[in-house]
Amino acid sequence: MASLELPNVTIKLEDEEEVPWLPNNQGSEDTENFPSTHSGFPVPKSEVIHGGDPWIPEPVSEEREIPTDYSSELPDVIVKLEEEEELYIPYHQVSEASVPFKGAHSGEGRERIFVGEVPYFSGCRRSFSDRPGLIKHESQGTPEKPHKCSRCAKSFMKRSNLRTHERIHTGEKPFRCSECGNSFSDGSSLIRHKRKHTGEKPYSCSSCGKRFNQSSSLIRHERSHTEQRPYKCLECGKRFNQSSTLVRHERIHREQRLFKCSACDKRFIQSASLLAHERIHRGEKPYCCNICEKGFVHKSNLLIHEMKHTGLKPFKCSDCGKGFNQNSSLVIHRRIHTGEKPYNCSHCRRPFSDKSSLNKHERAHRGDKPYKCSNCGKCFVRRSHLLTHERIHTGVKPFKCSHCGKSFSSRSHLIRHEGTHTGEKPYDCSFCGKRFNRKSNLTNHERTHTGEKPYKCSDCGKSFSDRSSLIKHERIHTGEKPYSCASCEKSFSDKSSLIRHERIHTEEKPYKCSDCGKGFNQSSSLTVHERTHTGEKPFKCSDCGKGFIRRTILNKHERTHTGDKQ
């Protein structure tokens, strides 16, 4: 019989006293001292000593359904370690181990044993090694819970559990993480949280080897291998592998949204969600940053914001060392290394590494633009885009460049602008190493390597690698030219063409050659000019091999070979 090697620890059973757990080599007796019945179940030696008839399971009839997986029916054992750490031991491992413990029976102390399968369990999911113990337990009814909360009347068997519960009401969180400053109401929650910083994942799946930092996460994952769904909805029969998922599902049937907003009639399942929502109507932001005085509705958002000032990024990537101020950001980042993209678009099957990117992408398919400007009626896919757009009407430009003082309506525009001062290009192509100052430019560039053109014109079927190119192309069909020059009223189909045109009137030449100082009104003109200094001639004739600095010059040259005079 297999034994489970553990140090001296304490077993915590549901609503029961804590009892000592001793390894097999420290017990006064092991399972060899217990005679077995013909059915394979051992008879505790104490039954024989006390003169009682040994309990022997009744023969199983052919009609009776035999449970084959007690691990799905019976509770797992939680072993309490130092600092309130919990060690998860699946039931099937406990059942293979000899685990002596003390229990009361007829007023006398006696030894009991967990060994083999435990065939009897009551409605409260507690298991027993013999039928008399089950009968006695069922006759006692609900166990007494003498420790009662004075605020909500909830009762507990242990005073320690009551003290932990009371912290929900008081908001006390005495256990503080030294890495990120997050606080917790109990020590075990802090220990689990610390694993996010250390990357420790002590719980390993026996099927695929995947590791987890919590035993509960391992249990849920293992059900994906067995397709076990132990939680069943009594209304529709649908089954779930997590109790929390079942609870959320059942609210669909009950439509249980008990907490209603008095301002807009929106309803919520949790009172905390209602309280946070009502702050939106009141404009209340009770959590303020001590450094910049910016306010937040949620305390968690304040903590994340404060890390921008301190530069604290406690969540480190083990592959590249990059730090993040949120664990969720680290999880998404790691998918860059693993290549994992678990979220697929239901329309085009395009995969995404995070759910929010998928949601935004799918709105493009649906044409869903839920965020509407109250000034001009223009709609947007994202709320952040609406907020940025509204600043056009208000003229607010809260983001100021520290180098030249120029202001911008969005942070992203400021970041891009500051790159012109610093020359920083943080986004590099994984194919050719070329660097970009915008992530969107990198994404569009990488499609030149992959050949991906996901944006298709509905009129002519032509495809494009980025949405802005599609929008500009569609104006060829519609004839739309929304960008007009204020000096000569000439119109253009895209804003960049208007900006280049306006430089003719202003004679602005912002692109300077670093060799001779000559200025140009377009970056492409500067690029061509610089080739006169470097001698670079990237456009080669396929017939004679002669090189040219511009494609237009190459096109003219090729006509000398073809005889084409057009």
C-alpha cells in the first residue's frame, strides 16, 4: 500500500477541529496492524480490542451502481502548513495513504484510519470509515457554530475563522506584500499572492505537466483533461467545471440582479458593483494620487497608477526581464514568447493574445460603434477614442511636451511626438530588425513580411494591410475629399496629403539633411536626397543591372530596353 510522505502538519477538515497528521513512519501503528476483510477493507485493530463485531461492507448487487471516481464526489483534504499555507492533497492520494487520527466514539479516545476507498458519506460531504460513525453523525444534525458575527449574524465553528471574516466588515488587511504593497485579510492569501512575484508554481498537472500557483487552479485545469463537470444547473441541466461559473449561470434563470441604481435603473448582482457604478453619476473619485492628485473610482486603479510615479514594476518576465505593474499585463506579455493566442475571432478566425483586443477587433466586423459624441454624433469603437475626439470640440490638450512645450489631445500623440526629440524607436521588427516609434507602424510593417492584408474593399475586392489605407482607398470610389486647404480650398482624400500641401504655402521644410543641412517638406524627399550622399541606389534594372536612387528614374530607364516611348 502506498504511503504519502509528509512532515508533521495539521489536517483541517470542513467545519471540524484541527487534528494532527503524522507521517507513516511516525505513527504508533501502521496499516499492517489492521486485519483485512474478504472485501479488501481493513478492520481497525481497536474494533477487535473493544470486542465489537468488525464492520464488513455488504456485498454489492449487480443492479447497484458502483462509484468509480470518489475523487469527484468527496472533499479534498487541505493540510495547514506554516504561516497559514495550505497544501492541497487530492482525495485519491489521501485514500492511498495510511492517515491515523484521533476521534471520539462512545466517550473514549480511539484511533481511526483513512485507508482504501471510503464507501459511506453523508449529505454534508463528510466521509466515514465505518457505518456506525456515519449513523451517529447523521443523528447529530447540523454541527454547532458557537462563534457568531455581530454584524451579519454569520456563524463559525472556530474563533479564528470568525476573526478572519470580521475583517470583511472592518476592511482590515494586516498582511502586506513587501514587493508591491498590496494588502490581504489573511496570511494564506498573501502567500498565494507572493507566488505571482516569485513565479513559484508548486502544483503540477499529472497529465500535461502544466504548473499552477494555486491548488484550486490545478483542480479546475485537471477537469479539462477528464471533461469532468461536477456542477449541474437544476433548471436546464447544463454542467460546469467550476462552482463559480454555475453560480453566475444560475443568475440567468433567476435574473437575480438585486442591486438597482437609483439614477439610471441599471441593476447589479453585487452591492460593491453598484456602489462603484454610482460614483460615476456623482463624479466621485474617492481615491486620489498623493503626487499628481488624479482621482480614481477604484482603489486598485489608484495603486496601479501610483506605480507610474514610483517606476515600480514588481511583475517580471522570466524570459526577457521586462517588468510590469500588473500581473495581468505580464500574463499577456508572456504570450509574445510562447506565441500563444487563445482568443479567436468568430468572423475571420484571426487569433489574439488577449480578450480586449479580440473584443475591439470584432466590433470592426459588426460595425459596432457604441460610443457616440454628443456634439457631432460621430461614433467610435472604443471609449478612449471618443474621449480623445471630444477634445477637438473642447480644445483641451492636456499632454504637454517637456522639450518644446507643444501640447496634444492624447498621450499617444505626445509619446509619438517626443520620439522626434529623442530619436527613440522602441518597437523593432522580429523579421528584419527595423525599428519604429509607433506600435501600429510596426504591425503594418510586419504585414509586408507575412503578406497579410486583412482589410478588403467591398467595391472592388482590393485588400490592404492596414485600415487607414482601406479608408483612403474607398474615397476613390466615393469621391470624398474631406480635408480642405484653408489657403486655396484645394481638397484631399487624406490628412497627410493636406499637411504636405500646406507646406507649399507656409514654405515649411521640417526634414533637414544631416550632411548638408538642406531642408525638405516631405520625409520621402529627404530619404531620396540622402542617397546622393551615401551613393545608395536601391532600384536595380533587371536587364542591365544599373542602379537608381528613385523608382521613377528606373521606370524611365527600363523603357530604353523595351522601346516604349510613353
